[in-house]
Amino acid sequence: RGRAGEFVRLLLRVSVVAGLMLASIGLSGPLLPALWAADTAIHPIMASLAPAIFLALVVSAPAMALDGVLLARGDAGFLASTQACNAGIISLLLWWRIRVRGGGIRD
């Protein structure tokens, strides 16, 4: 358990650093919008999405690393149930954002 725990902590640290590096690239959208899209009409949209993109990229790398740990431990059932809950929660949040607060492609 000691060596395995040490490996999981190392994996988590490396994944957090990787997530921060990817998120930094994601933040370049508002700073260098022409690098990502030639259409200047979507540059403000890119800037408005930058915080969400940053957060998603920071969180996704460690989440994937920990998903791998769960799979390696044989906890696929637990992983499947948490992913189903995540899908439901995200769906509700997206519905709320689009229907209640406005947003989406048409706005």
C-alpha cells in the first residue's frame, strides 16, 4: 500500500501540472484569438468561454489519472456510476445555462 499510494500521489501531482500547462494554452484564446480562429466575430465568444475552458482543462487531467487508478484497482462499477452521475449533473447545468440564463448558439 505504501508504494502504491506514493505512485498515486506522484501521478496526481504530474497530472495537475499537465492540466495547468494545458489550461495555460487554453487561456491563449482570448490573448491570441487569431491563432485559433480567423473569424473575428467569434473572438468575444472565445474570451467569454476562457474561464470555463481553463477550469475544465485543469480538472480533467487529474480526473483522468484517478479514473485510471480506479480501473487498475478493478473499480469499474464505481467509475461507471460516478460517470453516469456526472453526465446527469452536467446535462442539468447545461440546460439551466441555456434555458434559464440564455446562451448557446442562437444568442
